[in-house]
Amino acid sequence: MWNQLEDQGLAYLAVMLEDDGGKKPSEEACARWASDLDLTHAVVADEEQQGYDFIVSGFPTFVVIDREMVIIEDDLWPFDPSFVEDEL
């Protein structure tokens, strides 16, 4: 879905809150995780671990942010692709 809707303005990224040892993640940990899982989207390290403020019910958490950088859905679970498409 992510690659198919990129030309319509969809951007998708994963935020790593902890490394595999439960510590603050590094750029190297993100790169290793993305490589191990063959991820094609951006993975960023939340070195300040502020992402925990957005965890509503558990992992994974899908936060949807519109073009004006306003959170329009803080926990899209279960994930609903039609919700995202309607917002584009």
C-alpha cells in the first residue's frame, strides 16, 4: 500500500523506540532492523523515547498525521487502509 500511494502524498515511517536490548535506539540499530526485515520505508530512532507518549493500546501503533502535521488518528488499530486512502 505504501509504495502504491506514495505519488498521492503518503509517507510512511517506522519509529524505533528501543533497540533489541531494550535501550535507546541508535541509527545503526534502525539500519540493522530495516535490513533484517527487508523494510522499504524509513526507520528512525526515537533517541529521546518520546514515542511512548503516542502508545495508546500497545504495539504496533499506527498514528495518522495529515499534510498540515495534525494528528487525525492516534491509534488506527486494527489498521484500516481505506481510512488512510480517504484522507489523501
